[in-house]
Amino acid sequence: MATATITTKGQTTIPKSVRERLHLKPGDRIEFVVQEDGTAVMVPATLTLDQLKAAIPPAPKALSIEQMDEAIRRHAVARAGER
């Protein structure tokens, strides 16, 4: 546990032990998430390139023009059958 004081301008210094634990460095951004019970959680908002890459799902396999045309045809036939 670490404690910090809020200045009259609403600023505070993140204690060194917290910065080290969260791997924060100058220029990094943080987010404050206020929970329903009134507690607040501070989380790093700056992601590394590897973390960002891991958060994005892989792109779907590209379809050929013929496969796209076939999908459109199947969809049109299915919609026509609904009428």
C-alpha cells in the first residue's frame, strides 16, 4: 500500500513503489476507474506495441471475388425465399 497527498491544484505524485510495480515512466498515461462501491482503480493506459498487437484479433482470411459473389448469391436467394 502507498499513500500520496493531493495538492490544492488536484495534483499528486504517484509513489515510486507504485510506478515501479506498474512499470510507469515519464510520459505514460494512466486511467482511473471508479467502481460501483466508490473505490477507484488506477491502471496504465499506455500500451506497448506488443500489448496493443495482442489486443487486436487476427484479420479474417481474405476472400476471392468468386467467393464474395457466391456469398452474395446465397444471401440473395435466401432473402428471396423469405418473401
